[in-house]
Amino acid sequence: MSLGSVGRPWPQIDAVDKVRGRTRYAADMTLPGQLYGRILRSPVPHGIIRRIDTSRALKVPGVRAVITAADLPPNGPEGKGRVPFGPYVDDWEILCSDRVRYIGDEVAAVAAVSEEAAAEALELIEVEYEPLPAVFDMHEALEPGAPVLWPERPGNIASRFDIARGDLDAARRKAHLVLEERYSTNRIYHAYLEPIAVLAEAHPGDRYTLIAPTHIPYKARVTYARGLGIDPGKIRLIVPPMGGSFGAKYELNVCMIAMLLARKTGRPVKMVFDRAEDAAAGHHRPPLHFDIRLALDRDGRFLSKEVRIVATAGARTMWTPPVVATAAHRIDALYHFEAVRAEALLVYTNTSPTTCMRGFGNAEMLFAFEQMVDQAAEELGIDPVEIRKRNAVRAGDVTIHGWRIGSSALEECLDRVALLSGFSRRKPAPRHPPASGKARGLGLAIGHHVSGYRPILAEYDGSAAWVRLDMDGRLSVAVGEPDIGQGLNTVVAMIAADELGVSPSEIDVMPVDTAHSPAAVGTLGSRATIMAGAAVKAAARDFKKKLLAFAGELLGADPGELVLERGRVLWRRGGGESGEREGGPGASLTLAELGRRWAAAHTGSPLVGQGSYRPETVLPGPDKYGNPSPAYPFAAHVAEVEVDVETGAVEVVNYWAVHDSGRIINPSTATGQVQGGVAQGIGWALMEDVAIRGGRVENPNFLDYRIPGFQDVPPMTVEFVGESEPNSPTGVKSLGESALNPVLPAIANAVYNAVGVRIHDAPLTPEAVWRAIQRRREELAAAGKEREAQ
Amino acid sequence: MNRVIRINGTEWPADVPPTTPLSDFLREHAGLTGTKIGCRTGECGACTVLLDGRPVTSCLVWVARAWGRDVTTVEGLGDDQRLDPVQVAFLELNAAQCGFCIPGLLVSARALLDEAAARGWPPTALEVRERLSGHLCRCTGYQKIVEAVLKAAENGMKEMRLELG
């Protein structure tokens, strides 16, 4: 397939629109008669709503509706009453009925002819709150006597995850070294450039059209339908181009609020968050706390690992339950252990609900574990590359939980990143932090992920796609996984193009719309390229078979003698080129001609090829055993940092990332994924932290919540190694999340290497690093005095 | 004062309240939604347009300040038949992922390249990073954006040399 597009750098097929400013995101769309919606949010972190008076708000000129919990439609059994609902835990309400649980909780909503009128009306809604004691810290929330957010869930436990495998006692008895460490990661903001924006229209018969960003349109509308008490089929969800999400825009309460305002007013309603609202009451990556005990033998082989995790759900449960489950046991698919045990608690606090973000759970655990691997390597006198090789899974392995590793080029990643970064020049970490100036250090970390994850949707795993030729000769592809900016549409167009002998630019990839797309699990868990790509490949093959059979009929040829190339079907055997002649070797028909003739022969129907891909994955039962993903990507990263010893400021000066993602469809967008993932990791490692005081987000803007800018990210070297994945029809694995996963520990290990202090709590702000250096100096001084005294 | 703004070479009546943000006028009155709103506080750079050739964050500029002046938005780069070389470079190198920050970046890059062309030598990578530092991007890690601007500069310089030679 040397003439194909796959494997060559290809511009995103929608890039022309993007660079011309013609891509229409949700906020760019306007529907006739459209109103503007705004949400009144709770100003108190915890309280009982004693009274709501909307009468003054309703008198503001231009206001068309004000809604509160009293306006919510029944969604209970047999269409009666209100019941809570939600994606994982039933603790969503749309609008608060009697109680508010965080600063930002949705209390009322307004629709008006202008944003100004809507804003004015919000100010005039009177709400009387009776404050309740609040709890903001997850550890405090677990204490006996802590304020309880949901009386029906005592102890503030939103969900828990437990897993255990192997004989812990037996494994521990062989230990030569046992490390017990405590780590934590912080709450960060996805900080996509496009604030959350949705448009809703209500139609007769409880039907709705919703234009809203989401990774998971089919799943999202099930949640929305439960909230509204209607059948999911009554919601048509159209996914517009998304200005970034990174996991935040899965299922959004604002969608249901917009639908209800549209129902109440009979007009389309657009709702666009302002940045402060988005940053405070959009959703965050949850903070995680880890207690880890790792036992190793003399050779640095991992024997046992025991983990306790506490994570913050916030006031309601979004997509954080799978985050803590991932944190608890995905590392067991990177390294072998003889025995493992993990328990993870997801805890309510009176803070903004948290949700998933790129690399969820896995990146957090790697921050902790990859630092412990370095610590063990140092204590045992083993090279950091070597200790990882000794413990890492290999191709053909079955892990402790029954996960099957089809391919792994992790060793190659390690060797290559060591070579590129000159890792052998790394000196041992200094025992004493340098007295002044800037210290350089190199840090290594590895990471992995899944390529789709069977438990996401109980009903099925995999993906379906259609390839279609219309009577005007237009070729299009439909998948149900939305492109979230990463270039999925381009990748599926490339895969289809190579099967069909055309250029990717000649293929339209249809926008995802539940009215006509295949029903998909969605773009999450690093699954879109492997799943949708494989489905498209199958659909293209089905399409080609039908097309060649039809062309064979027209030409009087055996389909086996026909080839599809360069936009036409050619009768291959013998003969020269003669497109005019039907019925002999050398004859050909263009796709445009075939589309027209197929439609004429089938009363206007397009020629449609259908395909699907169902990976051989196992839905884990109560024992949580079995392979949940068709393929596992791996990566090895090295960061070089410069630490200013006097201020604690860390600068990443060089970065190398080597990935095994199986076959690479588009090296250009793949490289971009890694660069972007590394930049996000640098931001998280060094700069980003959602500051919550008394339940209030204190930095809901880009001035106080700094994400990396042009001058915060170094030039990065990105390479891909590895072969085609045997368990994947297109040979691909995944990349989006494994790009981010090793970044934090690579930087933290580099900081240790530079100044000899290990930072256990992300982010590694100047203050945190400076304090750790001072502490280390004090410890050394105390130890010195003790020695003198002896 | 004549309440007219010349947008991408075409005169637009702009008889709206003088304190209307220029970004809102462009998006809601002139129908030019290529200019994006990311924060309304001048911190993200997504709404950047050129005012008499100089980049400004249009969310912080009153429409009255633009009366009688030239505004260039992303829609003003290139024409129906042709993309601006900086658009071509962004496209070819996949400097855009989600694309939301790209319109603002493109007009800033255009201004930077115009300055470079006027002085006669291309910008360095460090200069590009410094001059575009008012723009935030969450997807790309910036590297491909820098490469695209440098490539556009190089192509522009080649054209100039051809004209001179």
C-alpha cells in the first residue's frame, strides 16, 4: 500500500475550515428566535433553600422564563415524582430541590432575549439559604461527625473500588526492601479554550434537538433522558466541533437546563459559560491521595503492592468512579506483581464535582509509583532503566488480573529514549542540595494505557461504521465517535481512503448526530482510533465488495478481475486504457459514474458499506478478572529540568518522548498528540492548581490559573517505535492518554536528580520545591549535629 | 466621527453603543464568528484581531476605538481562491488541533511576519515564542505552531528573494 496515505503525515481534513475561521463551534451558531440562558448558582457551599422568589426577575424586560426545581418535569417511576439520577451515582438533580451542596450548584435558570437581560434577571432572583456546616477536604469528610452531604450515603462515600489478587503474605515474606510512601495529586482544570456552550430546541411530543459538545453522545442522551423523564430517542444530539475538552465535556447538567428553558419558552436557547463560571463550576480533575506499600526482592523485582486511595468526588458524582478504579489497578498492566491489593474511596465534599480528564487515574498513580520505582532503584543500586525492564510486562504476557498484552515495545522505548536524551550522562542525585545557582537533572518515567476499555458500556464493546457513495459521486464515512480536535476524522478518512483507492481529501466524515450516526460507545478511554478505525476499515471492505460486484454487472466482468484505484473501477486483465468501452479489459468506471448508476438502479439509494469491529475483550465480573482492552500502548519519557535552588522554580529545558502505539496512521497528528500531552503534563506538574478556600474557587481565570504558554514548554523530541498490534485490525493501539501519563513522574524524578529532594505532592510549585530543599538541609544539619554529639 | 469600521477591506456601519466590545460587534453584527471568545478578560488571546495592522484582544477594545480604522480578522487572511502562506503552513504542519485558538494566532502571526518582511530578515524561534506569548493553546504544546510560523516566514522570504532577484 505504498501509494496510500496511512503512515504519511496528513493535514487534518477539516484544517482548511479551521485556518479560515469557518469552523462553527456551538457558541458560533445562532438559531432563529434564539434566547440566551444563564444559571443562578449557589453562593454558599452547603445550605437548605428556604425560599426562592423569581417574581422580580420575571419582570425584567426581555426575560422569557425563570425556572427552579419546582419546574422540573417528573422523572420517577411511571412518570411520577422527581428522582435523582446520574451517570454512575444517582445524585444529580438538574436544579437543586431543597439543598445546595457547593458554591456553584445550580439553583435556578433564566432565558431572555439578550445576555444582558438574562444577567439582570439572575441578580433579581431572591433565594434564602439556611447555611449548613460544610466540609471541603476529603480526609475531613471521612472523619466521624463530619457534615454529611447526602444523608442516604452516610460517611460521605460516593463509591468505592476494591481489588485483591495473589498471596500478599507469601510475597511480602520474600521482601528485601519495603517502601511505604504517601503521595497526592491535585485538583486541576481542563482549561480548554472554548468555554462550555450548548444550544437546545424543544419540539412537540417531548422531543428535543440538542447541539452540545460531548465525547459520548449516545451515553449522554441516556443520562439527559433520565433527568427529563423521557425516552432517550426523543433527544437528537448533534455534536458540533469542540474547542477542546480533555474529558470535561462528557455529560453536562447545563444541557438539561437548556432543554427545559427551551421547552418553557418555546424558543431555542443558547447557553455559553463565561470563563469564571466554567473554571469554577465546570468540572475538574479530582485530587487523589495514595498510600502505597511496595515490597521488592534483592534484585529489584516487585513482589507485592498494597494501595489505599482517597479521591474527591465533589458534591455530586460525575465520571470519577472509574477514575479511582483506574488509579487502583491499571498499573498492574504495566508491571508484574506477585500479589496486589487496592482499596479506593471516592468521597463527597462541598466542592465543584470532579470528573475525568485525559489519562484519568493512571497518570496520578504513575506520579506516585514511578517515583517509588526510582527510589527503589537508588536504594538497591540498580539502574532506573534496568529496574523497569525487570518488572515490566512483555508481549504475550497475561497480567495478574488476566489482561493480555498483545504487543509491547516498551524495552525499545526505554533504550531509545535513553539514547536520545543521553541518559547515561545522568549523575547520581546530590546528597546535599546545592547551596546556590541552578541545578540540572534528568528524570525517567514510563507509562501505558488501554486502547478502549470494556467496562465503559455494559451492553457491548467495539464500534460500527458506514461508508457511502451518493448519486453525485460523493464518498462519505459515518462513525459515532466524535472528533474532539485530535484528528480522528482525518485518521478514519485515511483508513477508508487507502481501502478505496482515493485521497483522504475526497472523503467526507459526517458530523456525529444521533439522528443518523452509528450508535457508539464514544471517544474515551483512548478507544476512538482503534475502534472506529477498525470499523471503518471493515465498512470500506464491505463497500468495495458491493461496488465491484455492481461494476462487474455493468461491465460484464468477473468482480475478481476488477480493481478500485484512483477513484475508479478498472477492469484489470489485459488491454490498454480505454475508459469509454464497456465490456472489455481496460474498461473503467469512475466513482461518480458508479454512484449515479447505482442510484438509478436502486431508485435513489446510495451505495452503503457497513462494517463493525468487536474486540475480544471481557466484561470483568465481580472477580474483576479478564482482559478489558484489545491493546496496550507504552511510552518512556525523559525530562531534563533546571531547578533554581534559591527560589525552587523548576524549568523543563528538554523533553524526550518515545512511544509504542502500534502502527501510526498519521505521524503528524500523532506527534501533535504527544507534544500536547507533554505540555499539559508540564502545566500540571509545575503550575496548575485549582485553589479552593471555604468552598470557593479562588482562581477561576487564566491570570490566576496559569496554563503553560509558549515560553513554558521546551522543544520536545517525539519518536515512535514498535510494530503493528496483532490484536488490532488496523495495527494501531492508542496514544491520546499515554502521551500525558508519564510526564509528571518524569519531571518529579528529574527534580530529585537535580537537587536530591523528592516531592510527594503535585504540583511541584517553586514554594513546594523550595520548602523541600529547606527541609532537607535541616535534616542534614540535624543529622550532622547528632553525629558530632556522638 | 463616522461610525464605520473597515473590516477586511470592506466598510461596515458600526452604529452600536460605543462601549460594545469589538469582539461582540464582529461576531454578532458583522457575522464574523472566526474571532473566538475564550475569556473576555484579554488573557487567552483567542479574540485577537489586527487594528491598523497591530494585534489587539478584541474583547477589551470598545467598538468606538475601531471607528474609522482598519480591522483584520482571520476571515481577512487569504481570499476565496488562496490561503495566506501562514494559513498554509498551519494547515500543512497540523498546527491546529481543536482549532479554537487558531484564528487569533493566525492574525498575530501575520502581523509578526509583516514586520519581519519589512525589516528583511525572518524571526527566530525564540522571537516567535515571545511575540505569540499572549496566546494560549491547550492542545498542541505550541511546537507545531512555532514551526508553522517559521515555515511561513521562510516561504515569505523566499518569495521576497525571488522578487528582488
